[in-house]
Amino acid sequence: LSQLQVLGQHYVKNAFYNLDFGENPGGIHTATPIEILHGLELGLFKYALKGFFQLLKPAEVIQFDVLSQGFSDQHKHQSYRDFPRTSFPHGFSNVTRLQGHEYVGCLLLTTLILASRPWKVVMQNFCAIKQRRIKQYHDLFEILLSFHAFTKRNEHPKTLFRTQRGSIDSLATNAIRTCIQRFKSVVRRKKGHGTKLTKVHQMLHLGYYIDQFGAALNWYGSPCESLHKYFVKRPGKKTQRRMDRLH
């Protein structure tokens, strides 16, 4: 328990611990999969973009925002409803002001900017180490976008989730583990507990969750996120720390 407290986790006697969840070996933990909105978009995407902008000086961030505004102007009249929003006319270097679903578009727009000729001109003034770090982030962004596209699929072939001969994990789990390892090696987050976070670790179980519950879209919470304030958060404020009144 003391080791878990160091990681910011505290023991709570949950009312669901003693319930039988049948096939789920971890009880309530494996019966409640990681939610893609908060785990991926407000998790890995947000941390990756923050880490990238921390590499840039204030003047360089302004240059990036100017380029992002130019790219945004070309995406104003977007007609593809299943395509992420890529129009940010005021820039997006302050990633804390974004909504969850907007991080996908920011990641895509950042990837386009880093591959553009104007940004390569800006990169000429950077030292070799900084250029290499930015290239690592560029590669990571492409991997994260592919990961996100995987989670948005309506169905998956079962062969991706079968344990391979000579391995303890499936192809999907091995690919996700490679993605998480790349994320941790590139972002190098120093704030708080770094990358030792529950939402980062839970991504390693995504293959199991999809195998058990189907496509990740089945538990994607973005469309109904605002309803949580009325049906969950407000009632929750009235019941927290009042176990005698909770029936």
C-alpha cells in the first residue's frame, strides 16, 4: 500500500470489490475499460503536445502558431464529418484550453506543419540535438494518429487479438506496447509522476478490453460527456463522504 501511495494511488474499500464479474479475472478493474476520450485524447495526446511545445522558445512558438493559422485557413470549409477539426485560426500552442475531441485535430495539424517546407526553414536555426528531438516527436505524432484510427474502427479481425505462438500477447497488444514505449521514451514527462500514470498503463490492456467488449467505440464517452455533469457529478457531490445516506 505504501508503494501505491507513492504513485498517487490510495486504498479505498470499493463496494464492487466483492462482486462476482464472471469471466473478468480482475473484477471491477477489468470490467471497466479505459475510456478513450480521457485515456488517449486527454491523456497521451495532451502530454505529447505539451512536451513538444516545451522544446520551443516563445518566439519559436509564435512562428509555429503563425504557420498553424495558415494551415487552418485552408481547412475552413471542411465537409467530412468523420474528419477531426483542423481549423484553429488563433493557434493552439496553449493546449490546456482545448476540448478533448480537438486534440486529434491539433495532432494532425502539427504533423502536417512539421512536414511542411516553411517549418523546415525554421528548423535550420535549431541545433542538431533539438532537430533530432523534434523529429522524434514528429514520428510519435504519426504513431499516435495511427493508434487513434485503430480505436475508431467499428470492427476488428479476431486474429489481431489471438495469442501468437511463442508469445504471451496478441499482435494488437504487442503493437500497443511498442506505441506506449515510444511515447515514454520521447515525451520524458517530468511533472508529477511523469509517465507512471494509470491512464498510460491502462492502454496496455486495450487489446484485452476490445477482445472482451468489442470495438473501443462502444465505450467512447465524448458524445455524452456533457451529460455526466447533470447525471453523475451533481448527484455525486451530494453523496460523497455520506455513506449512511447512500442507498
